[in-house]
Amino acid sequence: MNSASLSVVQRVNALVKALNGAKRTNEALARCGNGEEMLDVLLDASAKLGLGLSRQQLANTPPIRDWVWWKNKEALLTIGDNKPDSELGRKRFLGLF
């Protein structure tokens, strides 16, 4: 496969398909403590497959972007100030209602 002729999305999709059934890589991803460690594993897999994906491309392209978000448990978008409402014990969302 000539990765130079593929878009970033196509190369990410090829990586995701290659990960299906790749036991050692999936175990390495499961052991990662955060999204940055996941990106290290995925960069290595991309290089071995000759896909030439950069860290930034992986971090910004779904579904890998979403995997990193999930591992870091960081929201892609927040609404309001994300501070708990002291009286009610829940988060305030400003401007919705």
C-alpha cells in the first residue's frame, strides 16, 4: 500500500483495521496509563505498517482522538465554568436554560 496516496482519515482507518486482532498491540494499549502513552504505541504501530502518521494526526483524527480522550477522561468540549454548584453538589451549565 502506498500511504502517500491516502488521506489522513484513510491511513487512520487502515491503522484501526490493522489493530483488529493484533493481540500484543491491544494489550499494550490497555496497559497505557494515559492518552500520551497510547499515542506512543499507536505511532510505533503506524511506523511498522508504513502509514507515516504523525502524533498530531493521530491525536486529532477519530476514532483515535476519541480513544485518547477516553483514556485521559477529558471532555472535548465543556459548557459553563465546570465548577460544582456548592449548594446542590452538581455542575452548573450556563446559558442553556
